[in-house]
Amino acid sequence: MRPLFHPSVDDVTVEAILHALSDPVRVAIFSDIAGSNCSQNCSNFLNVSDKAIPKSTLSQHFKALREAGLIRSERQGVEMQNVSRCAEIQERFPGLIAAIVRAHNIQLQSKPRAAKAPKRKRKASK
Amino acid sequence: MRPLFHPSVDDVTVEAILHALSDPVRVAIFSDIAGSNCSQNCSNFLNVSDKAIPKSTLSQHFKALREAGLIRSERQGVEMQNVSRCAEIQERFPGLIAAIVRAHNIQLQSKPRAAKAPKRKRKASK
DNA sequence: TCATTAGTTCGGAATAAATGAACTATTGAA
DNA sequence: TTCAATAGTTCATTTATTCCGAACTAATGA
């Protein structure tokens, strides 16, 4: 199997980071990984934000985080260990990750139930 | 014409903000609006990041910024004036917007030419 | 070797974004 | 008032992304 791609920190873009963390599942996963000092495997997140997530979808979410430069994934035996790359990103974009994680926590506290983005209110005419 | 929708600051989500600013055109527009103290109309941005943007697309970008709670748009005569809602968001998510704008500026300085995702195989000159 | 576990990749359906064309609102001039 | 110009929005169609079940790969242990 080809090795997983990890961008150099110099190739990491703000856009990619924001896009990766603009998904409620991914920001929850990343926030968890970044907040723990030990590495986390994927299967720990088969249930995030109170709903089951298919493992193929989970895998894509991890890929998005990885290719945005937010995490580093390394196979360790039969499972994958994921650690955050906060320290590197902090050097390139000081305060960015911390501010996002902090804002995410504030939101969790203010709205314990609804963490989703505002959906379209209008019904499609077709 | 139905009035433009602006979410209450309490309904603003981190996800929506990050999603809105994960697009290179939108973050450029927002950064410009947030950095200037006078309001800006849409047409000022028909050329952003060295490429022409169709006005229908621009309109959608402004809508995205507006519905994420990042800007407030008000018609003034024949044109639309846009101001940032940084102050409100700062109260809800302290430091978030500032960190993103700062990171965006850092990226502009480090890569004055390529602001897009790293698709092409270009030698990284570090 | 085979079974199990953990994750990736593939392919098609569902969803979202980009944009030319048509439309709406406001202003100013005739 | 009527017409033209300007500034944006909305619609409809094309294009790109995302989701997720099924099939696949890699490591481990019996």
C-alpha cells in the first residue's frame, strides 16, 4: 500500500485548514486529537456528535485532516495512530489552531444540542 | 425583492465561518472588508487574486459571507455597502477572526504568487 | 494457512459550487 | 413618465465534491 501523504508544513494553506475544520465531524475529531497528548486511532470516532459514521466516510475525514496538514497518521501494528501537528502549524500560523479550537469549545458550551451549520431554509422548487 | 438574510450573532457557527473563509476569493474579500473602516461594494472585487470573477459568482460569495454572519450588506442607493461584523463575532468567539486574518496575511507574504492548493508539481524554494 | 481487525479505495448516487442568461431595484436624464 | 444605465440577485444548467456500501489491503495471532 502506498504510504499516506503528509504535506510539508510550508505547503499547508489557511484555506485547507479552514476547509478541513469547517465540517462538524472533522472539527470534533481534530479537537479531540489535539486535546489529548496520546495518539488516537480512527475507530475511536465511529460515533461522533451522537451519530454513527460509516468507516469509509471516517477514513475520508481523516484523509482531509491529514492532507490539510492538521494531523499525522502512522500505522502501528494493525491500527493507525493519529497525532496533531499543532506545534508545526503554530510556528507557521501562530494562534490559528488555538483560536479555532477555543471557538469550537465555546460553541459546544453555548449550544449543547445543535452543533450543525445552518441549513437552507427554502425548499427546492423541484 | 425579499430582504437579505443576516443571522443573529448567536446563531453564527464556527463551521459556517470556517467554511466561508476556506475559499481563497472569499477570504480575500473578507480580509479586505475587515481591514478597511469604510464599507465596500461588491463591484470592487470583480478582480480578486488576479482573475476575473463573474458577477453572479461574486454575488454568491457575498451571500456566503453574509449568511455565515461575517458581513452585513445594506443597499445604499443603487449599490450595496458591505461592512464586517468582526466586533460582534469577537464577542462570541474571541480571537477567531483576528487569527484567521493574520494567518491569511502570513500566507500572502510567504507565497505572493501561489495562493491556491498545491496541485502543480512546483519545486518548493525554501 | 485462515480468521479477525483496522483502515483504504472504488463507484455511483446525492449534494454543493460555478456561471451565463434573465430578472429586479434604484437613479438620473430626457 | 419613460428610457437607459448600473449594481446585484435569481434561475437553470453544467461541473465538481462529498457520502457511503462493497470490495480490497495489510498486519496480527491462532
